[in-house]
Amino acid sequence: MKAALFFTALAAPVMAGTPETATAPEGEPFLSALFSGTQRVDAEVEGLTSDDIKIWRESTTYEQQRGDSTFTAAAAHRSLEIDYRPTIVTSPAHRREDTWEGSLEIARRLSSAWEVSFNGRAYDGFADYRSLWIAEYYDQFLGFLPGYEKADPHGLSATLEATWDYLPRTGQLTAAFTFGRDTIVPAWSALGLDLERTRDVLDTFSGSLIWEAALSPRVKMQHTLRATQITARETRVQFQSEAAWALTDRLTLRAHAGGAREQPDFDAWYGGLALDCRLAPQWHAQLTARLYEDSGEISSSNFNTAAPGVATRELAVSLLWSNVTTSVRLSAGLLDTRYEALDDNNLFFGNLYRDRDFITTRIAFTHYF
């Protein structure tokens, strides 16, 4: 598989020296120095599937902590597969695309109370099935006209973060700033034989403030305030609260709730509960329920039509096995999406914005050494 070869190449050790120069023995100290300190490897496979959409994502992460510094490298591959079923014009089609991602992060503890980090990320490919569906629509509808260009979505971002432990093991404040630039799928329109398209490059500026506190040995909470500014749009403000409560030595309840607001008329609300039960010293089971609802996508520079309001519900179960150095988690769930009625502006995308039932699956592996 292409993805397997990609991750195998990332994980392959770097070899130095040749028999003629007799430098191989010197390579052992070099590799020992390169791969030293506390290290962690994560591997994960996630799936989101319905009758006409299949999304699979494989990722791997390597983290190394050496003294006051932590280095993290991650790579991921996403496969998007859709059965394109138009409402009007164009023709049914099957389409599959790959998206590749990579990121690097360096964190440094400056003192017992302060830590700073810098993260860089890049990707090449479609971000989600909606953008792939719309790209197929325009490829068929206008792709034969001179001047039309097929979409080539990609992007990069950088994040600077600072954390202050104002009360050791009790209170923490984190501030982060992110800049991203994305080339997206534009919307096209034809005026005779002349084509026009909407903006396809968007800049995103985002700032967040996170407050974490331990109210007691059994209760912890986290509050997040985030503001995001995207090209040609108003600022979106989001607030989220999370809490974890150890009910007993075996049961832990986690909850989160939040919302977002963007002028002129976008609102979103969401929340969830998770109950974790320790079945045995190395086994945990968890039941999770999540809800999300919004008032509909704001018509912006990336599409000439907007998604109607949507409500989603998810119910999932997971099983975790762990020991001192290794953990494995398996999970599965059901996710349903329910859209509001379409209007005259988005009838072309009726089969994109239709109700669906998804199956979610995930397997995650973590190992420290």
C-alpha cells in the first residue's frame, strides 16, 4: 500500500558510513545520541464511512523529550472516496483522492513555570468530502471550457504557544497564536464562454487562551476562548468548557460544552459526555455521547452556496488496554447528520447536503521507550 510505504520510509533509521571507510562502529554512538531521552510513538487509524462516502486516515507521531526540550514529528495520510450523485446536470461518478499531512513541533521549558513551543504544519489534498464533492461538480459542469483549472487544495500553518504554570500541578494558562494559508476549492461561474471564479486563497489568523485548573484531587476543568479571522469574513468567537470528575476509584465522568458565533447570522452549539470505567488494572471501557448543531454556513469566498443548518449526534464505545509503557485503544460508534431543508440557492448540492448515517471506527497504539 502507498500509505504503508510512506510511513515505513519515515520510520527507517538513518545509516552512516561504509565498510571501506570503517566508520560503522562510530555510527552506534551517533544513533544513540540522536535517539536518546524519553521517547514516544503513536500510530492511529480512523474511519468514517456511509453508503456513499468512505474516509480513512492513518497517522504516526514520534516524540522525544531530551532535558528541557521536546521534539515532535507527525505524518498522516487521508483517503477520501465518494460516490458522486448529482441532483441536476452532470453525471454520477466515483472519485478517490489522497491527502498527505506533516508537522514538526519544538517545545522548550524555560523555567519551572514557563514553556514555549512552535509548531509548523503542511498538507496537500482535499480537507474533507464536501470540498471533493464540489470539485467534482465543477470539473464536470465547466471543466470543458477554456480557462478552467482543476482544484489543487493545499495549505500550511504555524503556531506559537506559551504556557504558564501559575500554580504547580493546580493552575495553568496557555496562550497560542496561529497563522494559516489555504488554497481551497473555488466556485466557478460562466458568462458566455468567459469563466470567473471566487477567491481560492484564504488567510487565517487565530488566537486562543486556555485556562486549566484542578478544583480538587478529583475534579479538573479547562476553559478555552478562541477568536478566528478568515479572509473576507467576520471574526468567529468560540468558547468551550471541559471538566473531568473522578466519581469513584473506578468511574470518571468527562463533560464538555461550547458554542461559536460569527456575524451576521452563524451560531453553533455542541456538548458531550463520556463515562470511563476501570474494569481491571489494565482495562478501561468508555461510553461517549456528543451533540452538535449550527444555523448554517455563511456564504463566503470559498463557495457560492452555503450549507444549510445541520444537527449531528454521535454515540461511541471504546476499550483501552494499557501497562506502564504501552496502550491500545479500540473504538466504534454511530454518527448521524440531519440537515435543514434546502433553498433555491443550494438545490444543485442537494445530494451533498442530505441526511446520512456514518459508522466511526478507530484503533490507536502508544508506546513509550
